[in-house]
Amino acid sequence: MKIIHGLYAITPDEPDTAKLMQQVAQALRGGAGVLQYRNKLADASLRLKQASDLRDMTRESGALFIVNDDVRLALQVSADGVHLGAEDGDIAAARVILGRDKLIGASCYNRVPLAVEAVRQGADYVAFGAFFPSSVKPGAVAAEVALLQGVRHELKVPVVAIGGITVVNGGQLVKAGADALAVISALWQAADIEQAAKEFSQLFEQGNPA
């Protein structure tokens, strides 16, 4: 099974599929190893169209493709996995639908016990945050950087950091133990998306400390 690592790009709520594909192509060229499809504003037909096209693009680039929230859509487009929030359904139920070979991620906010339970239920990776103020989720629960240092040996699965992450502040999260950085605004709002993706990817070149 492929591993969650490096720049974990989460798509913006972009209704223009052609524009979205152009943006994602730049991020993938820049080194994004994971792409999560997330569009809270699209209807079912647009979500299927965009997810299908992104699945094809990520397959060509070799990046992992994760669908946010929607287990059925992930199955429909043969995504590599699904990411579930606290209100998005049961991990065990998702596993039954997707099978053993797909990745299931879980949002755990700033709650280590929630992450431990998610892993017990079969989550392949967990996400913590927001580590910094987020324009996408301004009311998000805050997580401390020290949390990453505390869980990296306790949890035997990849740990993703999310929330207000930039190239400037992302390095400290990698040093603290984050296996991947989930980014939205700092990537898609960059003047040069490909260059931004490269800079995020470079934060991992030294690897996590032992």
C-alpha cells in the first residue's frame, strides 16, 4: 500500500473543472504526492466529473488520490482512499465498502485519544490541526505543534498536519514529526502554484528526525 507523505494538496471549491485541472496539474508537477478532492459547493454530477478527471490525472502522475468525506464517490472513481471527519461516518463501515487495499484517513483535530481510536478501528493515517489560523476553516479547533512530537512514536501510522500551513511555518511541523502537510490556500492562491508545491516538497528533503 502506498504511504501518505510530503505535500498533501487539498483542492479548492472550484466550479470551473478546466481551471481546477490546470491548477492541479501545476501542483503535481511541483511534487505533490497526495491530492485530496474536496468541493463543498459542487452538486453530485460536478463532483463525479471532477473526481473522475482528477483520478485520471493523479494516476498518470503517480500521486495518491483521496476523496474527502464521500465513501461512495471514492469507490465510484476508484480513488486510492477516503478521508473522514468526525461527522462523516464510521471507519469500519468505510472499510467494508472500500475493501482492505484502500486508504482511510481520519481527522482528529487536537484529540490524541480520537486518533488512537481511529487507528484501532483501522485508519491508515490520521490528521491533526489546525496548527495555525486557517482562512478555509476560521473557527477550527487549535492544535499545538508539541502534539506532533508526542504522538509520532505512539501512533504507528502516518500523521498529517493541517490548518493555515505555509512554506514559512511548515518546516517546524515536519521537524516535529508530521509525515505530510495538508495545504489549501497557500498552494492554490500562490502566484506560481508549481513553484509553491516545489517549496513545500523541499521541506521534506531532510526527512523527519529519528
